[in-house]
Amino acid sequence: MEETYTQVPVFTFPSLLTRQQRAWVALYSLSTGCPDRAEVLKQNAVTEADLAEFIDSWLRLRSRISMRAY
């Protein structure tokens, strides 16, 4: 069974989320297999530079969350 994704705008300006939080949402979306990277960036109002800036903190966040599962 193939997964499908609904292209719905996630955020509109002004967003209540910070740029870091929007980058985390985009990184999570990309990690779950969203096929259109450009659309994910657009929906979350972030750039490739934002993803690069915040990927380390997102990875730390993900590792803390996964450690809680044990």
C-alpha cells in the first residue's frame, strides 16, 4: 500500500512558531518521506539554509524523544 500525502499549507504568515520550530517541522516531514522537498520548504516558510542551521538541534531532540521510549 502506497502512502499518499495531502498538500495542505502548514503555516501562513505571521506564524506563531519560530524559524527553528518551523525548520524542525520541515525536517520531520522530510524524514517521514514527503516526496516534494521544495513544497515542504514552502509550506513551512523555511530555506535549505534554515534546515542546515537547525538539523543538529533537531537530531538531538529526536534522540532524546527516542530515549524516553525505553
